[in-house]
Amino acid sequence: MGGTNQRTKIIAVLDDLFFTSKIKEAAKSLNSDLEFTKNTNGLIQKLKSEKPSLIIFDLNSKACNPLETIKELKSSSYLKDIPVLGYLSHVQTDLKDEADKTGCDLVLPRSKFSKDLKEIITKYSIQR
């Protein structure tokens, strides 16, 4: 029973304790490698030496500017292929449009993000 599945890291950029605990709980039950950060200071530099399999952004974060960071990620030839998921309130259609324009690969309402969290983490936790 061989296999070349390799665990990879997911980085979550958020300052909301409710979602931090939801993501931690889902990742723990799946034994996933997850790192949290409340701001993006040094994030781009760090990603150049350690590329995660997914970056999750709370698009409403007050501690950082998620759209600016996503734009910076997607403008880097080395980092642009890292999948970026953003979540927001379902009524924030303007923010969703902005996130799409900056290159966010997937933008989900908080409710769908919460509901699909285990599937999302599973999908991005194993590198085949």
C-alpha cells in the first residue's frame, strides 16, 4: 500500500476568533497542517521559501488588507499559482467582485465556507 501523498500546509489569514476556532477544529479532525496569521507582515517573503497548498483570507479582516495582499500574490510569477480562497458575508457583492478582480481563485459566503470547510481542507491538505 504505497502512495506518494504528501501533507502540505494551508495558511489562514484572519483575525476572527469564531472562524479561527472553526477552521482549527476542522483541520484537527483531519490531521491537517495549518498555520494562522492575523496580518500579512512578511507573508509574501515567507511564501517565497515555503509555498502552501492554499491560502484562506477573511476578506473582512481589519488587521490586514486582504485584497492588496491577494493582488501582490497574484502579480508574482513565483506565487501566482498558489490557490487563494476568500470568504465574506453573502450580501457583500461589491467586495466579492473586487476579490474576483484581484485574482482570488474562490470567493465563498461565510455560510458555504463553514459548511464546506472539511471538504476544502481535505482537498488542499494532500498533495498528490
